[in-house]
Amino acid sequence: MKFGIFYELQLPRPWEAGDEHRLYQNALTQLETADRAGYDHAWVVEHHFLEEYSHSPSPESFLAAASQRTKNIRLGHGIFQLTTNHPARVAERVAVLDLLSNGRCEFGMGESASITELTPFGRDMETKKEVFDEAVRAIFPMFRDGGSEHHGKYFDIPLRNVVPKPLQKPHPPLWMACSQLPTIERAGRCGFGALGFQFVSADAAHAWVHAYYNAITKRLKKLADYEINPNMALVSFFMCAKTDEEARARADGATFFQFALRFYGASQNRQRPAPGTVNMWDEYNRWKRDNPDAQEAALRGGLIGSPETIARKLRRFRSSHIDQVILLNQAGKNSHEHICESLELFARDVMPEFRNDPEHDAWKAAVMSGDLQLEEIDTQAFTDRYGNKAMMNVTAPKTAAGS
């Protein structure tokens, strides 16, 4: 099992001068800590205009800075929005990051799931999948030596040689954002690694691992000429401390991420409120006061606790054959000091048990070769992308579309 860390670069209100500067500098220090401790991946999102939820519109800049302050950790676009970027600019930035990082770039791709992000760039919810698929077809010839051209419905690119080229050949490993659970199966069909940005139980993980690997081995239909990346990753709340009680207290803001997803997801096309009309942090704390049991249940569902508690939970995920667990502890107002301590404690007391797993390696080799046929599990019972039925009563703001 591999371990990644995940950054939305969240910044709840109220905002003060210097907050964004501190946010970015602290995140870079956390990546340095994770690199020294032996974590495998650092994933950074691309989002636009999403106040409080994500202040990360330029992951390529952040990851370039991280490439100069780390040595071993893989630096992942989790993800590059193919709907709001020109294919040539995507290919250029991926190649530059790969060169700066000495071949540590991971190329995750996605569409965006909100008209708040899409509309300013001239895109919409109805066509975003088509735009994504066409962008994929345009990008990968650009990584090869020499020129390429593309003439399609959404992009018309004359013959040009896109330079530089990535260090990794034929290209960095490919991933796809799976913000809706059924997209995990789509990622498998395309041959991409699945970045599952959801909160799921071990039972759900087992079902979706089967769906993913059955898709990639039995129903593969690549969008272009690229090298497949059979890997499945799932995100989890994360905070490791000496005791369960201390970890839960330190992770009190972890569910801000989950709350915001539901809060936004309740509105039409996941549109966000108009700028400055909703204080998301206040809404979140109001929800916590009104739903203490749901808050406690959400915290119990993550990898939050002592090293012993987290290891026990991870053993269940290991039995599901997850390839990577992505740990989310930069969430809400979780403190920089607690995040660094958590990363170090987990790496020292938990990670060694899960680093080398010959059984998983043998299982995966047998699945990919066809020697092991996986059961086709009905995933209908495992479609809650937020992982906590108790949070179903979160409602959209009255200022959002569809209210």
C-alpha cells in the first residue's frame, strides 16, 4: 500500500492579511515533512473561485516550488482541469514539472463539477465530458518527439512541436479524478489510475476495487495512445495523535471538507453562492452544533486516532486491495503544527507495517494477467460519495442556484 497526502489549500473565513501567504508556506513545509518521512505522493487540486473550500487555482506553480524542496515524494496533479485549460498549455506545464522534479510528476486529469468554475471559461456541464475526451486525444501526441496537430469540435490546433518534453517516457503516470463513485469504473475503462476523492467504508472500497479492475481488464477502451496506469486510490480524513481523543480534538475541522461538498452539491449544477454572500465556516459550525452525533460519526469514519486505531482500520482497507490511501489533514482550520506531528507519528508508528505487501502485489499481478477473475459486485449499495449518511441533512444556501 502506498500513502499520499492531499491538498485543497482550504482557507475558511474570517480572512486576515497574510493568511494566504501563511497557508502556502505551511503547506510547502508539510510536503517537506512528508518527503523526509517517506510518503509516496503529494496531490494538489486545481479549483477556481471556490472561496474557503479551495484556494488552489495554480497547482503547477505550487508543485514546481515543492519540486525544489523535496527529493523523493511523487508530485501529483490531483487534478489538472482539462475543461478550463488549453491542451497545449497542459502538455507544456506537465512536461516542465516533470523536468523540474527529476521525473516525479503524476498527471491527474479531471473536468470540474461546478458551473461556478466552468462558466467563466466558456464551458458548461452538458459538454464538459466531451471536452475532456477531446482534450485527452489532443494532449498525448504532444508528448512525443516532433510536432502534432489536432482538429476537433472544441480545439483546433495547427501543426506545432510542443516543447519541452517530459522526462518520463512515454509520459508521466496518468490518473483521473473520480468525484462521483461511478466514475471509478469509467477511469478503469479508460486505463487511468482512479483518484477517488470520496469517503468510503472498507466494504465500499472492496466493491469499487472490483469494479475498477474488472473495467480495466475486461472493458478497456483507451481514449488515445497512452500507457495505462492500473492503480486505485481513495481519500480519507486523517489525523494521527498519541490517543484517539487527542486525534479527534485535533481533527475537529476535518469534516469541513465533507460538509462543503454536501453544501455545494445540494444546489443545481453544484453552483457556489455569489462571492461574499455565505460564510461557509459559520455554516459549518452551525451544522456541527445542530448535529453533534453526525459530526462524531464522520470523525469515526476516517483514519483519525492513535497509531493503533489507525493501523486497525488500515488492515481492513488492505484486505480490499486499495493501491493507495490519500490522507487529508489540511482541512478546515487544522493547525500546521498538528498536521506535521501527525505526518511524522503515522510514518514512524503505522506506515512500516503496510509498506511492503507481497500478497497485494501477487493479487494485482494475477488480476492484470487474467489468471484471477474478480467477481462482478453490484455497486448500487455503495454510491454515497460523501461516506456518511448522517450528513444527508446538509442543505444548500438560499443564495445558491436552485434554491
